[in-house]
Amino acid sequence: MVHEVSVAKVPDEAPLDKVCLLGCGVSTGWGAVWNTCKVQPGNTAAVFGLGAVGLAVIEGLKVSSMNCITAWLHSHSCSLSITTATAIQTQP
């Protein structure tokens, strides 16, 4: 049993492999920004990994008026290893 504000109706036609990300990825990412790190406007942040949680962290950081967000994506494909770093300027 959960409180009604913790429940969302998912339309029958919604692809479950996509909406499952709302289960914990988005809330974990936003929670990391607002509750764990307690970021302040003007801070700078680094995000390692761009999965559901990492993307939600970036979204939460952008909303919180960060100066710069640096995101790293590291992927393995057979013997190939690729690391990408991107700096996102959030304010002019």
C-alpha cells in the first residue's frame, strides 16, 4: 500500500521498457541533486555515466541553475573502450 501521490497511471499503450525508467531512475537522479548533494545555483558538477540516473541528475542540475555540468560516458564494446567528456554551459 502506498499513498496516492506515489502512484502514476500508465496508459495501456505505453511501452513498459520505457516507462520502467520512471520507477527509480528519475527519482534517484533528482534525489541525488536535491537531497544528497544539496546543490546551490552557481555550483559546478560532474556526472559519471549517462544512463537513466545520470541523465536525471543532469536534468536536475540544469533546473537548479548550475554554472557548468561535465558529463562522462564510458562504454565498452568488445575490446574497444571509448570515453567521452562533455561540458554543458548552462548559463550565458
